[in-house]
Amino acid sequence: MGKMTFVVEYEDGKEPPVSADMDVAGGRLVAASWSDYRDDFFTDEQRDTVTAALEEFNWQDEVSDEDTTAILQKLDLLTL
């Protein structure tokens, strides 16, 4: 079964009612969040710390080049 994620911004107080197992556009709602997903992103400083640690592991052959590249690409997507 496929899943899609949509982020919809509403004016305060104009959010639609949401309940578990409700039908949405022909699908079934399985998760909802009442927060800004970007609040959990890394700061530039945190990203740099993770990058430095990952590079150190890579230099010690603890992590492959392919895994390092994949992790760094995802890290960039999670940085403000």
C-alpha cells in the first residue's frame, strides 16, 4: 500500500477537524501532526558536527563511501 505525505498550512483557528481512520481523498488517514515538521531540522552547526563525525568514521573505514554519501545527502534535506 502506498503512502504520501502532504504538508498543508492553515491560518490559526481554521484547521479542519481530524480523526483517526478518517477517509481523505479516497485514502485512510493513518497519521497526523499538529506541529511544523521543520522544527526538528538540524541547525548548520549541528549538521557540521554530524558531517565531521561521519567523515572521521569514513576515514577509519567504519562507514562505506556509498553510505557516507547517502547519509550526507539526507542530512542536507534535514537542515534549515
